[in-house]
Amino acid sequence: MNKVLLRTSFSLFLLFGFFGSSYCFGFYLTELAANERKTWLETKAWAITNTMSEEELVGQTIHIAIPQKTVDPIALEEIAATKPGGIILFGKNLGKKEEILSLTRDLQIAAKDKGLAPFFISTDQEGGRVFRVQDGITHYPGAMAVGQTGNTEWGETVGFVTSYELRSLGLNFLFAPVLDINNNPLNPVINTRSFGSDSKRVSDVAVAYEKGARVGGCLPVIKHFPGHGDTTVDSHLGLPIINKSLEELETLELVPFKRSIAGGAEAVMSAHIMYPKIDPQFPATLSKTILTDVLRKGLNFDGIIITDAMEMHAISKNYEKDRPGVLTILAGANIVLLTSWGETARKFKAQLSEAYKSGEFRYVDKEGNEHDKLKEAVQKQIRKKLELGLYDENSILPKVYEENQKQKEFLTNWNLERNQRYAKLNESKNFVKEINEDSIRAYPKSVQTSGILPSETISFVKNNRLKETLKTKKINSLAFKSFQSQTKDKTITTYLFDSTSENEILSIAALAKKNPTKKFIILHGGTPFVKLPELPNLQYLLSFSLTQGSWEAFGEKLTSGKEIPKVDLILLPKGSKTPSKGAFPERL
């Protein structure tokens, strides 16, 4: 008996040993292949960078905008003059799907014809109130809406699909997600662009978004480091100041950035904000203390740092004479982002060229090795362009990936994985509807929708999509002019209104105050950081988003018979003034 047990045990030992060693060996081979690929990418990127002229090196660090939906003569002239590393596209550049495909293709052809590296083609597609592409892409509610769900799977899905569809249109650089924690309800610019008011919610959902976007095909950018959430000044219009120490930032603002970087985030956008307790002289974008000491060394970030738009008043009105393009590269940034072309691009190119010629970007490390900050900035971009397959798509270096089989295999497998994942999601678009509905929240308390009866409810909403949805639920919508006569109908107990602004809310609240026996529900699609009068007969439902899907979600959620949870945000204290209007939507 003992001999039989001994033989069996020995056989099992050999069996598990075989599979265990096979697994370990397989893992070792995978790691070996990954390291071989990384070495090739690093070496190849340096080889390409070292062939560039001084003018090309300087140009690569600058990204510019173009005026039209086509690569017109002005765009071609700007590309030839600046030799940029990338092009940022806005709503004015992005038309129908076919136009976008034509534009991005022609931009890469222009890069090839001018002998330049493939372009990073970027845009802001955060969802909600900040979006540039309208056709050929799935529209989601904004970050705050997705954040309110607390669902990391939704966050990752939104990031993946957004990134995948942008890449399918020829864009490859996504300026999202926002990792700022909107803990200041008076913030005029971040607002609903944030995933929430607390570090856990932002860390959970926003970091999941970045992870999904990275797989989707674009290079996602986490922003605005080290945090733009606790401000009352819009950096497009002025210079915000946050009087917090590094230790204080580490307890809140830096939490999502730390987690995202630890999880593999590869690009960060800097904030044009002063943190005088960390650097009393320069805002984050121009601060070596913040970009190098805190971000690079403190958080071990070795990826790409891109500035926020340098035309924003925080920089252009305060540091124009300090050569901001030079300062940001010296601080540790790799890309100087411009949202214009022409004179501004020439000015930044000139200051960078002059600094390069004078040797200002050269330095010696502790080991006595010589370095060039400008070349290092370019090499990081080139490496990522190689890794994303931009050279392969653009055929600038013929059969570049035949030089390294591992990179070729990586791209093949990566694209296969992306396509399969997207196809599976695309089998049912219900997830978009579910995200919209799951994001609806109530204020000042949760709402049990089973108490809302269509036969006792009348709608005075204006949004057509919402009207249509309510109609399918047997809730009729009437013109507001009939409101007074409807108050006499004792069978009607509930009135529905929609709003997008504080003024609309205050007007409806005044009606509720005059009719205390009736129940008023305001379906608010705008920012929740406005005055929300509290009355016993007044309830709010919030979507944080003005997309048509969000308006439809109001109707679906209102008649679902389910409880709508209370909003989890730091809202305006009673009696507070409303935040001033934030950045124009076309801005970053």
C-alpha cells in the first residue's frame, strides 16, 4: 500500500513538475521576447533620432494645429516650415467619417513627402461636453457621468471603444482621461470633465479608462498633472494658484496619477498651475521641480510628457518673455503643444533652435555621461511611434518591422486582440444605453421611481429626444404655456421639467414653491455645480451630460421602477456663488 502511494506521489510530482517547469519556461520565453522587442525599439528610436537635422529635432518637439478639414496649402506650408512631430485636430477640422479618414491619411502622406517621422494626430475626445469627433464614433456621457457609476468595467470599456474608433479614423493620440479630482465645486473649467470629487472614484474609474484606451490603439494622455481640480481660475484665462505642499498633494491630487503610472500609463499632460509651496517661480508646465523631481523621479515616470496648450493665458500672459518652450523642455517635457499655427509656431521654433545651438539642452549626469534633453525628448516620441506601428502604416522606413520579428508579432497579436474585443462589444450596443442609464443620479436624496405613475404625470420638457422617450412610456409632454391650466387638474401629481442651466433651475424652483401640493422633478443635463434650491416638493435627477443618449436615459430611468441613488459629489454649499463660465469647448 505504501509503495503504491509512494509511486503515485512521485508520478504526480513529476507531472506537476513538468507542467510547472513548462509554464515557467514559457513565461521566461515571453519575457525574453518582450525584452528583445524593447531593446530593438529603444535602439531603433535612437538610430532614427540621430539621423535628424537640428531643424528636424526642434520641429519634432512641437505639435501644431491646422486651419481646415483638408491638408490645404496653408497646412502644407506650416508642415514644411515647422516640421512638427504632431498635429492636433479640433471640431472645425473634423467633419464626416470619410472626411476625417481623408484628412488623417493626407496628413501622414504630407509627413512622408516632407521626409518627416509619422505624425502623432491628436484630439480631445473626453466624452460629454468635450468632444471633437462627431461622426464615425460612439458617443458616451462625460467623465463625471461614468465616474458616478463607480463601475471600472464601464470605465475600461469607454476608454477602449473611444480609443479603438479614433484609431480606426486615423487618429492615434488621445488627450484623455482627466485624472483631476474636482474637489472644488467652484472649479470653472474641470467640472464635469472630472470622474469625481474623491480620489478613490477617480482612481478606480479613470485609471480603468486609461487602461482600456491603451489597448484600443491610441496613446492616451492622463491630465492635468499634478492636478487641476482644486482651482477657481480657468488656466485658459488666468494663472491658477494652489497653495498646497507636496505632502498635501500626495494625499489627494496625486493619488490617481500614482496609480495610473504604476499601472503602465505612458503619457502625461502638465497643468499650467502655480504650486508656490513646491516651486515659487514657475507653474507645473515650466517647473523642473514638478516635472522632473516629482513626476519623473518621484513617480518613476519614464513616458512622454506633453504640455497643455501653450497659448493659454496662464503661460502666454505671464511667461512669454521667459522662453516657455525652452523652459518646459528643460523642466522635463517632451512635447510643446500649440493649438495654432503661423507666427506662434515660428516663435517657439526660433526660441528652441537658438537654445539648441547654444548647447542649453546638453547636460552631464552623475556618472559623467553627456546627454541632450532635446534629443531625448524626440527619441521618446519616435520610440512610441514605432511601438504603435505608425512607421509601418506610413511606410517611411520600408519593411521596418522585418528588422525585428518580435515587434512584428506584437503588432499582429495586438491588432488581433483589439479587433476581437471590439467585435465582441459591437455584437450588442446595449452597453452604451446601460452606461447612460447607470450614470443617472438623484439630489438631494435618492428617488424610488416606482412611485412615479404615467397617468399622474405631465411633462413640460423641451428636449425632443426626451419627449420621444417619455411618449413611449405614456407620459405626455405639453408646451409650457399650458402649465398654469394644468395645475388645476387634481389627477396630476407630478410635473417633469428639463434644464441645462442655473437660470432654468431657479425658474422651475419658483414654480414649485408656488405649488407646494404638487411634486416637481427637474431632469438636469448641465453641470451640477450650480444652485440647486431644496424644497420639500422638488427633486433633481442629474445626468452630468448633454448627449442625446443621456436625455433618453432620463426617460428610461424615470420609469424603470428602480431606485435612483443619491449623487456622490462635493456640490456647492448653500448660498455660494455659481462658478464663472469655464473654457470655451474648443479649448483643451
